[in-house]
Amino acid sequence: MQSVRARLRFLAELVSVLLFVAMFVAFLLQVFTRYVLNDPVAWTQEFVLITYIWIIFWCGAFLLREREHITFDMVFMSLPPKRRRWLAVALTILIGAAFVAAIPGTFDYVSFMKIEKSPVIGIRFDFLYSIFVIFIVAVVVGAMIRVWRLLRHSWEDELKHEGEVEP
């Protein structure tokens, strides 16, 4: 199981690296054509914006772990571990439920956006913003996995990663 998870993470990292490289190359091309050739190409700005959107939601969906998010957890960390566990379960269920509730409307809106295309490259907006639907589904799956981990006998391992310093 660990091997499969490591391979999937490597694949997600590879996709994000390719998106970063593509964005950076387009950015350099824009700088070169604008300041060296004095004849800027229009598609590079749009391409950089599109790849940036995909990078943000791709990494948020598949690469960022719970403990890597910025949190305000002074109250959470002041609680005893067992109360922290149940608060984490409740909040994770709440976030997961909110995202589940958002799936139909988000999917409908993204599907509706097929009528629009990006102005220069001509990519349909439903494809461009489909990464947001993927992100929402990944958050829901991640919430379910986190609740499952918090309900297991080794729940301390799940909370230990959230800023808890071992003595």
C-alpha cells in the first residue's frame, strides 16, 4: 500500500513539475519576445494564468497535507489530546460535508462554462476550470480518509503531525 501511495505522490509531483516548467518557459518566452524582440506574443500571458490556476488546485488537491496548511490553532493545541481528536473529527466532517454539498453546483457551473472560451488560446472554460471539480472531490476524499484515521486506534499519529512537539 505504501508503494502505491508513493508512486501516486510521485506522479502528482511530476504533473506539478511539468506544469511549473511549462509556466516558466512561457513566462521566459514572454519576457524575451517583449523586451528583446519588442514584439510580445499574446498567448503566453493567458497560458501562464491557466497553468497557475492548475498548479494551485492540483497541488492543493494532491500534494498539500493537512499539517502543511496555514492554521490558527492556538485553541486547538491547548486542548487535551482526546478532545483535540474529537474536535478534529467534527471539523473534518463539517468541511467534508460542505464540500460534498458544493459538488453538484460546482459541477453544473463548470459544465455550463463550456459556452465560453479563453480569449486568446481558445480553451473552453469548462476544461480550464475542471481542476476545481477535481480539487473539491479530492478534499472530500481526503476528509473521509482523515476521519477514518482519527477513528482508528492509532489516532495519535494523525494528530502528532499537526504541530505537536514530542517531548
